[in-house]
Amino acid sequence: MVALILGIIAALVGIFLFAGGPTWGPEFLVVLKGFIPPALILGGIVAIVAGVSSIKDKIAEKKAAKEKKEEKK
């Protein structure tokens, strides 16, 4: 619940700063150019790790179900 509230606050502050806050000069664009590519790379790595982990969990789950079936016989 706290994460949700903090996320909403952060989004609102971000929207304010992006839309109507202080005037950003070319410095803001430099920061975006320096921030977005590494953020995308790290986000992609996290997504890959989460996907691999999910696949491993599904495989382990199927294996456990198969072993449980064999034990019942």
C-alpha cells in the first residue's frame, strides 16, 4: 500500500515537473539522453532474468507434479 501511494506521488511530481514545472533547458535533454539508454538496458536485463526464472519455476513445477503422480501409483 505504501509503495502504491509513493508511486502515485512520484508520478504526480514527475508530471508536474515535466509539464508545467520549472523551465528545462538543453540540460534536461542531456540528462534524458544519458539516462534512458542505461535504464532500458537494465530494465531489459531484469525482464530477461524474470523470464528465465519464470521458465525454471514452470519446469520445476511440472517435474514435481510428475513425481507426485509417480508416487501415487
